[in-house]
Amino acid sequence: MEIRVRRAGAADAPEVARLLHDFNTEFDEPTPGVEALSERARRLMAEGEITVLLGGERPDGIAVLRLRPALWAEGLDAYLEELYVAPERRGQGIGRAMLEATMDAAREAGAVRIDLGTSVDDTAAIGLYESCGFSNREGEPDGPQMLVYERDL
């Protein structure tokens, strides 16, 4: 079964917000709520600051991509800020379709690399990312393990 993935537009902002809110709620992360997220998503998509892809029927999955000029190469760096599939739809290929479509969108925009972060206990996400060629090692496969840090400002 082919999974439909499409780029979100301004009219999709409420669905984008619903999925982002559900994502943070599921993992006990703070969320400003659907209304605030809808306005932010609409504005950031309109300004070209984020590319949002939606996948599945309802839609059931979301990917949020950010692009920035690369320092070490000609082109852009891509950052997969969020990738989420509704719990009842996991294991049906939506996440893989979303990840592949995100990489395609990044390439089409001129990106030369893509990075992302996930928690060490999210084994399903780790399996997906590694099966699609992502590495958690710097340089060669026997290089040091990479870490991602964050902090509120």
C-alpha cells in the first residue's frame, strides 16, 4: 500500500498543530496548545522558515524540516526538527515514507546533508533512522558516538 505524503500549506495549519500537540502530549513535553501552534505553523510555513510534510489518511504523520546555509559545504544543511506518526498508525510504513519524502524535499531544496535527534530509548525511531542510512557516529562507523544537547534560553 502506497503512503501518500504531501507538503502542508496554510490551510493545513490546524492539522499540523493537532499532530504537533499530540506528539508533545504523548511524550509529556510542554505544548502551547493547538490554537497557538496553528498560528505559529501558519506563519512559519508562509515565511518559508519550515517545510511541513503530512502523511497518511487523516493525516496520521508529520515531518517538520528546517534549512539553513551550510558552513562546511556549498548548499544547505537540513534539520529534521520533528517526525511523528500517530500511535494507532505506527508500524504501517508511514514513518519511513515521511522520512524518505523529507530527504527528497531537502535534496530538492539544495541540502547536502541532514541531521536529526531522538532519545536513546526510542528504539523504533533509532531503527528507522539507521535503516535509512543515518549514523550516530562521527565520521567512520568506529568513530565516537555523537550526542545532541539542548537548553532553554
